[in-house]
Amino acid sequence: MSLVASQTEPQPNNESVDLGNMAEVSQIPRITISAFWESDQVRQTLETAASDRRMSKAHVGVQSGGIPAAAEFYSSAPTPNLIIVESGLQGDGLLAELNRLADVCDSSTNVVVIGHHNDIAMYRQLISCGVAEYLVAPVKMADVMKAVTDIFCDDAKGPLGKMIAFIGAKGGCGSSTICHNVAWAISSSFSNEVVLADLDLPYGTANINLDQDPAQGIAEAVFSPDRVDEILLDRLLAKCAEHLSLLAAPSSLERTYDFEENAFNHVLEIAQKGVPNVLVDLPHSWNGWTRQVLAAADEVIITAAPELANLRNAKNLVDTIGDIRPNDGKPRLILNQVGVPKRPEIGVSDFSAALDVEPIAVIPFEPALFGTASNNGQMISEANAKDPIAEAFVSIAQVITGRAELKAEKKSPLGFLKKFRRSKSE
Ligand SMILES: Nc1ncnc2c1ncn2[C@@H]1O[C@H](COP(=O)(O)OP(=O)(O)OP(=O)(O)O)[C@@H](O)[C@H]1O
Ligand SMILES: [Mg+2]
């Protein structure tokens, strides 16, 4: 089953649709949007918006059924970046339906309501409950697109995308493999857009693992930073799957790669404006620019194998990253290549106790599975979707994108849901 609501074919520009004033509408970034209409007017407007050129990067699904259909659909599927729902209800009836939708919404999902009652008190209540916008039907296309622009293109709200940096505690411990598979899991299991940036310029393997051979990639961006804007970045991205694009490393030794401390900041900032998830595969090295990328990231994932040098380096990374980011949570830990035959290993509990960090995943050493996948340019889930390791990558993706929490972590209520719960009990 598709994880985004099935899409009706966008209609060509419909003369009966009031486009409105498009002056404040921007190019919409690579987000996923699902819209659930009740009336024909709203359907036509949504379909016309979906086919507008400014929506060309977004994945938009338009279907009937209003809030009940949305709640039903997403009871068994991850929610997109934005759900637009039409409802003829008002007051408690509307809140009750939205509460059902909130029950199945990921915390990061935004909700726009198109209602039929021009009621300022209800508008205020919905906004205070966490609804991103309430529009009154009949809606103009520009109003819908302006609401999307305000949510996803407002620089004052910070970048759209979350940057998640992966670094290995020691060379060859599997950090890149995990980064690529998690990028794949976010894009395929959640239908959520991902840009994967391979910052290991001389030796990067994302191109091999994803079976890509793009002529251009991260090197063009980093060697001519003044030219980098959203249009150039689009050209440099290699599309690997419906929701996954790669900013590939040249993986060549034709030149040397000595970078200034801030060399990658600009290109990563531009990437973050365009997609909800930017995954960064860092090489196992320590210099000004790796430190800078780690400082800028929203999440840092350290991969380590269960032996002494990995433990020593992981401890140094956890401490140093903690110093660089004193106001953020600790880096996440993944223990990988656990159970190499005949290798004396440090136990998982001893390893995590020494770091004071619980691993978000413990991945066994499976040379046949990983070797086959990498030789075939496949992800683990393509090589064997049923293998528990493929499921582990989905779980990691859930944790680092905020769709799920570790059991040990204190459960923080979902934003949208929490607000509705609170408003109900008030
Ligand atoms: N759990 C695992 N079991 C068996 N092999 C694995 C496992 N994880 C990764 N590998 C293999 O280990 C090798 C090194 O992996 P990878 O390149 O991802 O490591 P890395 O930490 O990024 O290395 P580098 O230091 O070169 O950046 C690859 O051949 C990969 O297929
Ligand atoms: Mg690597």
C-alpha cells in the first residue's frame, strides 16, 4: 500500500477555480502533502494547486472524505509533512474529528483545515490547539498555497529540514552503510523526502551502495560556493528513488580535498531549505569542517563496533560533541558489527555504561547480507526486506526523525495531539 494518500490525476488549470493573488506564493519545497476534500469547489481548488508549477517538487495527493478519511487512512500509515482537511463541522464536532486525526498524526505533521464557518473564536481555538491554518471555503488557490508557503518557506521559523549527521567511531565500523540504509528507510517507509549528502569526497560509497554514477555532486557545490543556490543544488542531486536524492561524492583521488572550516555550511543550509530530511555521511576524520558540520546538525549518530579502540574513540566523540553542543541532547549511539566470530567483544551494556548512552540499535555482524547488498548496489531492505536488520533501519529512522522514542526515554506527547488533549480537558 502506498504510504501517501492515493493521488487523483491533477486536472489541468480549471477555469472555474479562482486563483486569487499569487504574489506571496513561493516555490514549495520537496514535501509530502495529502488533501482530503468534502465539496467540489475545494476539490477543484486543491487539484488545480497540485498541478501548479510551484508545487512541482512537492508530492501531492488529493482525495475525498474529509477528516474521517484522513484519520482512517493514517491509522495504518505514516503521516506526510502536511495534511489539508475540509470539514463542514464547527465547534465541538470539528474538535472531536480533529482529535481523532491528531491521534494518528506524527508530531512533525502540520494540519490545515478548510472550514465552512467564518468564526473568529473557532479560528483562534484551532490555531491555539496546533492547527497550522484555518481557511474558510470557498477558498482561492492562492490562499491554499500561501498557507503552505507560510508553513514551509518562512525563514524566520528556521530551516524546513532536519540535518542528521552520521560519523563512525573508527574507520570501517559501518557508519556510511547505516547512514545510507536509514536514508532509504525514511524515504521508502515514511514517503518523506530525503537528501543524502556524501561528504567523504575521496572515498565515499553512497554512489556504489545506491547504484548511482552521477557526473556531478557535492564537489561542484563545495568548490564553487558562490554559485550554490536552490537551482544549482537541484541540478547536482541524483535521484535514487521516489523520495531519495543523493549529493554524491566524486570518490576519486584526482585532486586533494582540503577544506575551510565552513566549507559545507552553505550547501547544507540550502539543502535544509528544500527537504524535510538532510542526512550527512561524514568520513571518519577530525578537522575543522567535520567539527563544524557536527555543530550544525540537529542530530548526531555515532556508529561504533564493540571493541576497545571504538569505545575509546566513541567516548571522545560523545564528550567532545557534548562540549560543542552543550544545549542539545547527547549524540545517538548505534552498535554495529556485533558478534564477529571469535572476536573478543565488549558487551553492549558495558559499552553503553562507559559512554552513558543507550544504543538506539544493536546490529549484528552479517557479512553475507551486507556483502551481497553492497556488491549489488542495493540497500539491505532490497536484498532482504524481511530480515530483522531491515526493520532495525526503519526503527532507527523512526527515532531520529522523532516518529518514535526509545522505550527508556521519557515519552513526550505529540505536539498536535497534546494540544488537542489539553484543549479537551480544559
Ligand atoms: N553489520 C554489518 N555486518 C557485516 N558487514 C557490515 C556491517 N555493517 C557494515 N558492514 C560492511 O563493513 C564495510 C565498511 O562499512 P562502511 O563503509 O559503511 O563503514 P564506514 O564506517 O563508513 O567506513 P569509512 O571509515 O571508510 O567511512 C562495508 O563493506 C559494509 O558492507
Ligand atoms: Mg564511511
